[in-house]
Amino acid sequence: MLRNVRGGMGGRRGVMNIPRETIFKFVALAVLVGSVYGAWVMMDYRSFVNEPIQFGEEGLLYEIKSGKTLTHVARDMQSRGHMENASYLVWLGKFEGNANDIKAGEYRFENGISAARLLEQIVNGETLQYAITIVEGWSFRQLIDAVHSNEFLLHTLSDYSDEEIMEHIGHPGEHPEGLFLPDTYNFPRLTTDVKFLQRAYGAMQQLLEREWPDRAIDVEFKTPYEALILASIVEKETALPSERKQIAGVFNRRLQKRMRLQTDPTVIYGLGKTFDGNIRRRDLRKDTPYNTYLHKGLPPTPIAMPGRDAVLAALNPQPGLELYFVARGDGGHQFSATLEQHNAAVVEYQLGGRARAFSSLPGGKLKSGKQ
């Protein structure tokens, strides 16, 4: 019995006694299969990274919500049929070291984009951008109307007064007119109206701070805000870039000589909603703080939002002797140094060459009697 047991045990040892050569061959085969598979995976991965992803002719509009990871994005892409192996996108992020750096937002992926470029977009936060253009010469009300009507902004200021809006953007007590720089501003969807206005406000402040130290030495105003007021008048007086500094020069010299500016745009601004599109003699006599036919110096606030060129013109008015200008009817103005020259220009450009008894005011307005 004992011999049988030993023999049985000896038999089991014989079954497990696999030759070394066989083991080596098995290991070598496993290594070979693993290597081949690994090589295939790497080739497939490299192909995934560089081959174009087909999103259709219009590309793909895609939103990454806050808190979503690269794994979420990859799996969602695979479920939509845009990727065959979502794990490759995650691998790519880990290899690049930016798998945890993706940004929430709305993206547009162009048709044929590579996985590497897609990852670059969402890591850099290259979100889909929308735009609002603040037009030179707009009033604050026109700006607010444009903000309220934009469907891509997140609206938090609806039905707020001008004073409440300024308080919510961090500048309580400031009159809003003229404080927002005309430009085209790009922003991602659901940017708040507060952030948008803060950005445009900051852009105007930066412009004034940057350019104020280099102003001409003979400007009559004393503060950047007064420069902004003059720039708003220049903006409303002419649409010709070539005339801005010349018109700024006329107004600067009139301020130096303590002459009234006598400019229609300020009168119109003072009339507010009562202005019907035609300025009349009675309007020039209406006493508002903005009537520069009645009051000397600058009006109390800007009357519009001046663009960069108008601000630069106000800070660097063109030297000269001209104190008057009148519209020629072609979009430009005739400038004069004396009242006599100006009256002659009024006859030529405003009265069709037919002289009559009048005296004239800068900007082409006629008035009976002596100036």
C-alpha cells in the first residue's frame, strides 16, 4: 500500500514535470503575441490621434458642462458614433499631461478635425464665440437695448434703471453716457450682461489712462473725463476720420477763448425723447444743462460713446486758427477763422449762394440779429 501511494505521488510529479524548452516556447509565444497586440494597439492609437474625425459638413456643436471630465467627453463621443475607442482620447490626454485641464463651454468642432486638435481646443478653452458691436456714437440706451436683445448673453439686468445698472457693474453714482468703448466684443454663450458691460467699461478706462499722459500741452480740459466729454461731441459732429482732429481743434480754441461751443448735438442730447429729428430755433433757446448755445464750457457729461479715434482727436486737437465750421452737404465741413469767412461759407453751402440778412452759429445754424 505504501508503495502504491508513493507510486501515485511519483506519478503526479511526472505529469507536472514540463520540459523547460516547452515553458520557454510558451513564454516566448506569449511575449510575441503581447508584442504584436501592443504594436497593433499603438498603431491603432496613432491612427486615432491623427486621422480626421467625421462630424458632417457643418461640424459638431458640442457643450461641455461644468464638472465633466475628459472620460465623460470621450464616452459621449463614442456613444454618438464619432469615435470607435473612447479610451484613446483619454490616453492622449494623459500622455500630454492635460487630461484634467479641459474647460467647460460651448465648442464647434470642424468636420475632419483630428483628435489631437479636438483635445487642444477643449484644453485651451477655445469656446464658440458670439459678438456684440458697440457702434461709435451710440447712446447708453442704444447699448443697453443691444445687450438686452442679445440671445447669447445671460440677462440679469432686465428692467433695471441706468443708475441700478451702474451700481451692479461696480460703478455706483456714475453717469453711464460715454463710459463704454465702442468695439466688437467676442464672448462665449451665457456670459452675463454684467461681465460684458464691465469689459466695455474697462476698455474705455484703459484707453483714457493710456493716452492721457501723451495729450497735447495746450488742451483746455483738466481731466480725462472732460476729454471724454469733448470726444463725444467730436464723434457726433463728423463721420469723417480726416476731420476729427480739426473739429477738436475748433472746440479747444473756443474753450480757450471762453466762447460758447454752440454745437447742435449737445442741444439734441439735452432735449432727450422730446427731440423729433428736426432741430428748431426754439430748441436752441431751450435751457438745459446741455445747451451749449446758452452755457459756456463743456456740457456736464458725454453725449454719446466716442470711439478710439475721437478720443485721440480730443486729446490731440489740430493746431490752427479756425473757430467755425459749416456742413458742405457732402458729409464734410468748411472751416473758417473769422465770422465773416464763416458767414460767406454759410451763404455758399447752406443758402445756395443767395445772400440774405443773418448771422450764423458754428455748425451751420442760422440766427436773426447779431451774434
